[in-house]
Amino acid sequence: MHRKSGALYTRKKKENYGLAGSIKNVHGIIESFTAVYNAPSGFEKHVPYILALIALDNGEKVTAQVVDSKNIVIGMKVEPCLRKMYVDGDEGIIHYGTKFRLVK
């Protein structure tokens, strides 16, 4: 399946609000989470993975994947990190996105 490039979409938007810029130096707290064992098409090799509702320091809430830990507890502090999402097309274009990891 060929997906549209997120970077290309962002560059063509009239207002250029990138997620990475809006959450830079922001931390959050896990409010709720679930483990995903039945992933959408194209993401089957990533199961199981953790999706969490995260309350950010800036007052916003986001749903995002928590990486690098399987032992998640409500109230844990997390920070954003850039991670590989998927490889697309015959050229092997690598798409990256924001996920969260535990604050050490």
C-alpha cells in the first residue's frame, strides 16, 4: 500500500504547525493505556504495543504509542521521541513520527 508523505503534506499546508515543534521540551503523564494485540493492516509486526492517553504539561492531551517499556503504570512520566513508523513504496522511504518513552 502506498501512503501519502506526511512531510510533503506538512510542507504544502498554508499554516505550518508541525507536531514536533508543538511538543518540543514538553513532558506528560500517562492517564490511561491499553495493549494492542490486533493491529491495523501494515502494523501487524509491531504487536503487542502500548497506546496511552497522555496529559501533556502544556494542558493538551494526546493518544500515542509508548515505546521501550512493557511495564506501564498510570501516573508515569513520559517524554516525546522521534521513531520510525513504517517504510513506504519501492523506494523504501522511511516515515518517522512522534512516540513517547518513559522519563529516566
